[in-house]
Amino acid sequence: MSAASTSTSTPAAAAAAAPEPESRLVVRAPATGALLGEVAIDDAAAVRAKVAAARAAQLQWAHTPLAERARRVLGFRDVLVRSARELAGALERENGKTRVEALAMELTPSIDAITYFARRAEQLLAPQPIPLHLYKHRKSYLHFVPRGVVGVISAWNFPLSIPTIEAAMAALAGNAAVVKPSEVTPLVMLEVKRLWDASGMPPDLLQIVNGRGATGAALVEAGIDMCIFTGSTATGRRVAAACGERLIPCVLELGGKAPAIVCADADLERTANALVWGAFANSGQVCASVERVYVHASVHDELCSRILAKTRKLRQGDPAAGGDVDVGAMTWERQLTHVEELVARAQAAGAKILLGGRRRPGVGQFYEPTVLTDCKQDMDIMRREIFGPVLPIMKVDSEEQALSLANDSQLGLLGYVFTRDKKKGRRLAERLEAGTVMVNDVLATFGAPETPWAGLKQSGLGRTHSDDGLRDMCQTRHVNHDRLALARDPWWYPYSQKVFERSLKLLRLLYRPR
Ligand code: NAD
């Protein structure tokens, strides 16, 4: 790996047009096009070697008592806390997000999740008795055994928090982690790896493999024991198939198309604030971003004018330039083109652009915060993941109509409901087909490590975060042992008519028909 930092300014568009070298990744700042560094690509042999090194380290680590594992993982956490300013700067440069987002959406959730799981791991991974209702002569318990090497393949929109949390949780559960960062943002995890090594964690326990899709595919094939994948639904399907072929568990965190239902009785000021942040934070490149709004006709105009006023005030620019900005750059030129195309198609199909609707002129990959009204359910902008700073709004006649349109999607990661009526909010939330639904709030549960992060439908399989998410990183093994030492169990040999009649009597006694 060679990672050279320079400040040469190259226009992003010209850079994106240049052919990509086969053997390395060239990383440029999305806000300026400046060259940030180059990273060597790991071929299949290098990936296998890193998985083997991780496995060797894991065999020792698995025997380290949990309290000691937790102590050392907290040491890594401490180094992250001390380096938070530098890491926020690295995220600003490589990812294009603002430094407040780097802190609030990446570093703080990572540090908090590591703290939460490190403090609770001993309790969460302790053997769990299973009370047996019938087999009173025996006892059962579950115990949690590290899986081995966990492969973590990640996306470019949260290049630090997602793989760092997964790697730390894997280590707490007694595993090693091999992280494959996105080819779009490979640098920041190299910095995290440097801090991991400096913190006193076993260096080989965390490996980074870099490259494009082929490197990710090689990681799945390199003998890992579990795969945690974050990315698009299309790639997720391929990863699931490869894991299925090897019969290793995989967790898939895929795309989202979060709907927001705005009821007639919503607090419009809070709703407008939430929708503006939920659509434009991280330049809309969040799997949980508000991607479509269904607002009751009676409050449609008032909500739109509040959204418009708030969006007009957003300051967009290079987050690393020193001034205060609210909306940073889009991380990937290809994603920006996708957003341009979706908005153009929506406009051609009759959507009205109230604000934005174009790439910001000048240097860098910026798309202006965009508000669309008059959207219709059959428009691509309402059906496909946008993953950019666009807020499409559709007027509806009733909450029932909003709910049915919200559920009319192949994706089901997050959903949002806005109402002043707490009971109604929960009722609607329970009927929304999404892994997580928030009432009167957006995005934030990624920062609550106790809660599961999981998509329904084409948005994913399995879960990350939460107490169960930590246990999922272990094999759950069941031991059943004797409580009373009988000479033989009643259903053992020899069989006889007498045994049958006695058993039948017992069965009818136990399950007396009502
Ligand atoms: P992507 O699917 O293009 O790539 C994701 C990762 O998979 C990258 O590291 C890539 O190199 C790797 N990859 C590509 N082909 C592979 C293969 N055949 N085998 C193994 N790995 C392979 O996705 P992306 O553009 O990086 O990310 C954007 C998507 O991620 C969006 O859809 C977004 O919603 C989703 N996302 C979901 C969550 C979540 O928690 N649900 C979080 C962040 C992003």
C-alpha cells in the first residue's frame, strides 16, 4: 500500500473520465478533485494470505477471557476518541461529508457502540439457560462460541462507522475481522487500522483488503466463517449466492427507499426540520435517507413552504475549506450522474422542481439540495433508491392511502411517521413494512446500538447492532445435560404394548383435549 497525500488540484470530472488502473485505486477528494492517495489492490492470493493471518491471530484471541478482550477493545476506543478530530478531517476529505456529520454520524456512533458492547459483552455472551417445560429430568443451555474470521464488505457512504463497529463487535465476540472497504473510499479504514495496531489490539486480528468487486468476491471465497455485507441489493444478491454456495452465514445490509408519512395533525415545524435533515444529511447518501414523502393534502402546501424556506438556507460547499457548510459533496461521480438522471426523468414525467434540480456549477461533485413536488407513485424517483440530496413529495388524501403507497415498494429498511397523536403514530408505524420505523424522527437509530439495524424485503437479511447482533457473530451451541440420573428414559428400549398404553395415557393427561 502506498498512500501519498498531495494537494494537487485535478477537476473531479476529468479524473473520473480517466481509465482506472488495474492494480491500484486512485483516490480523489470529491469536493475538489485533489489527489488524496493511491492504494494497492489485493489480489485473490493476498486476500487468502490475510484471511489466514487473521485466523492464526483469532485462535489465540478466542482464548483471551472476555473481560480482557473488552478491556483491550476499550483501549482501541480510547485511541479513536483521541484521534476524532483527525479522523473527522480524513472523512471530510475522502468522503466529502461535513465535519459535523463525520462526528455525529460516524465517529460518535462508532465510539458509543464499541463502549456499549464492550461493557455488556461478558453478560450478553454468558451461557443462557433454557428452562425445559417437559424434560424435567434434564437441563439445557446455550453457549456462544466465536465463529472465526468475519468478512466485512462495506459501502462508501459510511466508510468508517459501519466497518469499524462490525470489526470491534467481531473482536468482542472472539473473532478476527477482514474488512474490504469500498473502492471509492479505501483510505479512512487504513487510518483506523493504523490506530487499531497502535492501541495494543493484536495487529493480525484486523486485516484490510482493498480493491473492487473482485477483491470482495475473493474475500467471500477465501475461507471466512461469516460475511457481513453492506451495499446495493444487486451486489447483495451475488454475495448471498456465494455465501450460500459455501454454507456460511451472511448478513446483508442493502438499499433503502424510506417513506415518510405526514399526517394532517403533524407538528409541521418539527416535521419540516426532520425531513430536510433526513433528506440532505450526508448529501442524501444514507440508506435510511428520507426518499419519498406522502403528505396529507390539508397540510401539503404549508409543509412544502416550510421545507422550501429551510432548504434555501442550507450552505453547500467544500467541507474541508474551513468555512461552515451544511451539505457537503457527493462521494462518487457515478452516483451524482444517477441522481441527475432520476431528477430529469421525474421532471419530464411532471414533477415540479421547487428548488435545486442541478449539479452545482464549478469544481467538485456537488448536487444542489433539491425539493420536488407533484410526484407520482409510478415515477422512478418514487420507486428507485435516489441516494442523493433530493426530497420528492406527493400529496395524498388519507393516512390509509399514504400507508398503502409507502408499503408499495420492494425495499423496506426504514420508514417514518409524523403525527401529534402518539397512539396513531405507533399504530401506523406497526403497519409500515420496514425493519425500523421512527415516529416524529429520522435516521437516528443507527446511533442507538441496543436497537437492531435490519432491512425487510430487498433491503436485507439478518441484522447488525443490538444484543442479538452481537450473539449472531458467534455460533449458538446448545448443550443438554442430565439433572436426574435415571437408568433409562421412558421411551428407550424395550418397546411393548404396555409402554404404548402408558405413554398414550400420559399424552392424554398432559394435553387433555379442551
Ligand atoms: P455496491 O454494492 O456497489 O458495493 C458494496 C461493496 O461490495 C463494495 O465494497 C464493493 O467493492 C463490493 N463488491 C462489489 N461486487 C462484489 C462481489 N461480487 N462480491 C463481493 N463484494 C463485491 O454498493 P455501494 O455503491 O458501495 O453502496 C451503496 C449502497 O449501499 C446503497 O444501496 C445503500 O443504500 C447501501 N447501504 C446500505 C446500508 C444499510 O445499512 N442497509 C448502509 C450503507 C449503504
